Amino acid sequence: MATLNPRIQVSGAVPHLGSHLEIRWGYVIGLFSGIIFMHLVLFLSAILAIRKVAVKDDSFLAIASLLLPLLDILGGEGTLLQSKELAKVIQAKTRGEGLVFGMYIMFPIGWMYYFGTNLENRFAIPNFWPAPEMTHKIPFEREELKAELERLRARRLAGRARRLQEEQSQGRTEGEG
């Protein structure tokens, strides 16, 4: 049994297993203070990193500079195209990137769907959990308690007899060698 949470003996006709939980508030307060401190440090470091970001205005020149990487993809081909034609050419040239992005998104979703549906039939191990009649049945009556004590005593004696027999058989094999 744990040394910090010893078993408490309770007298009476009905057995009770008692536990005593001891909370060391110094550790709890220290843990919560550490968590709050780390959040504050991360928040302040995010503010320091963000303050260097330049926010551009919504002028046509600012939007054109944001769209410059798309024009680099086109090269010199898309300068005279209309908007729908330009969208088709950009989509055709960046198809591989779209597929990669789709894989990044769809692979985890497919994995979660496969392993998240129909779990009981797909991954169940028969007779893994004990039957309900073998668990959660605490004996309360005097006869049930006596029967349970007899069963435990018989199990303990059978294990002792088996251990003694193994020790004797090991003693014989060592004596012969």
C-alpha cells in the first residue's frame, strides 16, 4: 500500500475500504502560479514579436504587392488575361500545391474517420473485460463474507502449495547436477 495514503481500518459488520487524500497546497499553488507565469511570458513574447509586423493599408498598390507571388508563378504569361482566365491559369499552375495541401488536410481527417468509427466491432477483443457477475459484487451478508474468505484462503493455499512444489523440484534438479 502507498506510504503516503495508508489504509484506514474501520470496525463493524460491513467492510469499508477507506482512503485519505492529503493535499499539499504549497505544491498546488506553486503549480498554478507556474502555469499563470508561463502564460504571461508567452503572451508578452507574442506581443513583442507581433509589434514588428507591418500592417499595410488597403490601397491598390498594397494589394498588388500582396499578389506579387502569384504573378511570379505566372511568369510573363498572364499580364493581359482577364480575371477568370487568370484564375484558371493560376489554378492549373498550382495544381500540385493544391493536391499537397489537400493531402495535409484530408489525411488526418481520413485517419480519424477510419479509427474513430465502428470501434466496438473493429477493435474489440472478445472476453477482454471480466463478466459483470465477476466484478463489482461486494459481499455484505455473513455467509457471503465467509464464502469469499474461504475462496481467498483456498487460492492462497493453492499458490503456497504450488510454490513449495516448485522449490522442491528446483532443489532436486540442483542436487542432481
